[in-house]
Amino acid sequence: MGATVIDGREVARSVRERVAEEVARLAAPPGLATVLVGDDPASALYVRNKRKQCTQAGIRDLHQHLPGDVSQESLSAVIDELNADHDVTGILLQLPLPRHLDPAALIGRIDPDKDVDGLTPISAGRLAQGTNGLRPCTPSGVIELLDAYQVPVEGAEAVVVGRSELVGKPQAQLLLERNATVTICHSRTRDLDAACGRADILIVAAGVPELIRADAIKPGATVIDVGIHRTDDGLRGDVHFETARHVAGAITPVPGGVGPMTIAMLLRNTLAAAQP
Ligand code: NAP
């Protein structure tokens, strides 16, 4: 029997609808400042999608587009202004930045209460300590998918492949917060397949196309594929979907799995940041 294919587009739609309903009830709408530096076409497309979906949810679009040669000092000053601007309730600095800029210093400058990407050191610390704060969008989108499909997390063996600040690490912490037993794998893990084979919930964010194949998956496991790769055969993930779907109990496709959740969770964070 084939796995249940987790429909990220549908779950994301329902998150967006709920956000729009709550935004409509606020006295003043949230305002999201997306900050795009330069003209990288992929970044421009991501930002366009974020702005469009925010506007559709009733969030004010307070976008800033800066030239690719903007200095660290000027960009820092823009972030300071956005931090001080009461109309701006959320700030998103689109990554990657041009090479002459220091992304860690710039992200660290964002007011953590407006940090809708959940990437500042203070947001990371709040997550690590389990206190209130804005959580990174992609890993919280994964938790939302698990909840939408009523996947039991408490007590489950959860394996996360990848330990980036953007996905793997916060993913592991979010699963721990939900009382899973969490293993984190990375490029030095000795026997990746053996570790993955223990997982009731396997979340793969390695950035390696089709790294995980059916023989590394425990029968009936829930497999969440965060990877996105443009290949000659179209978009592919970090999991070999066609074989994995015959072993897993539930699995996300690429596209249409985790991808749509990231912007939906950005809207959710933008709403949360606007509520004291
Ligand atoms: P990243 O910063 O490159 O991190 C990749 C992680 O995977 C690292 O921790 C690395 O280990 C580990 N890794 C690499 N090769 C491995 C291997 N052969 N076996 C085990 N672990 C391995 O990537 P990222 O930003 O976390 O993104 C991961 C993937 O998710 C990418 O495909 C990216 O495009 C995608 N992504 C999708 C979304 C979305 O919205 N759907 C959002 C963000 C990212 P080391 O630490 O040891 O180097």
C-alpha cells in the first residue's frame, strides 16, 4: 500500500485563511517590511511571493528594495529605522545577501520582536530555552504539517538530517519541545541509513538530491522532505520519493509539501509579531 501523500498546499491554504481572519479582527493591520538587496532573480521571486501572500492576508506591504552595492552601514541604518517604525511590525531580510555584506551582523540587528524569520540570536536563544518568541518558518511549517495529519510526536523517535541554523537545528529543538526523542544527523554521521531507519518521524534537510532512499526508511514512518533541487527532470527533494512512498506511512512530495508552508508560517509569525 502506498503512503499518504501529505498535501502541503492545502495545509498552507488553511493556515493563510486563519491568519487572514485574525488580521481582519485587529484594530490596525500588521506591516511587513521585506528587505531585498540587489537583483538576484531567485530572491526577487521569493520576495514577490511573500509580498503577494501577505497582501492577500490583509498585511501591509512595506517593502524596501536596496541597490546591490549598498554598504553595511547604510543597510544597518535601514534596519534601525525599520526597528523604530511603529507601522512596521515584522522585518524580513531576504538571504543570501551580496558577498560584501555580513549577514550575521545584519540579522542580529533586527529587533527580535519583529524577527518574523526567527533567525536572530535572541530568537534562537528563546527557542533553545523554550520561552515565547518567533520561531523559524520552515521548521515550524513542518510541525504544522505533522499536526495537520495528526502524526503523534510525543515519545516518537524523530530523526533530523541536517543541522543548519535555518532548518535542522531549530527543527530538532521544536521536536524536542513537543517531547519527541530526537537524533540529529549531519555530514559526519557514520551510518546515516541506520540512524534514519530508527525514525518514526524522519525529517530530511541535507540539501543533497535524493539522499534518502527507501531502504533507509522504517516501514510506516512519516517522512518530511525539506530539500528543494531544480534538476533536468523537474523539482526534486532530499528523499527519493518514488521508492520511499512504498515504504513510508506518510510522505511529503516535492513540490507541494514543505515549500508552501514556509510562507504560510511567515504570515503566521507576522500576525504574532503584531500582537503584543
Ligand atoms: P545547509 O545549510 O546546506 O545544511 C545542510 C545540512 O545537511 C548540514 O548540516 C550538513 O551537515 C548536512 N548534510 C549535508 N550532506 C549530508 C549528507 N550526505 N549526509 C548527512 N547530512 C548531510 O542547508 P539548509 O539551509 O538547511 O537547507 C537544506 C535543504 O532544504 C536545501 O535543499 C534547501 O534548498 C532546502 N530548504 C527548503 C526550504 C523550503 O521552504 N522548503 C527552506 C529552507 C531550505 P554539516 O553540518 O556536517 O555540513
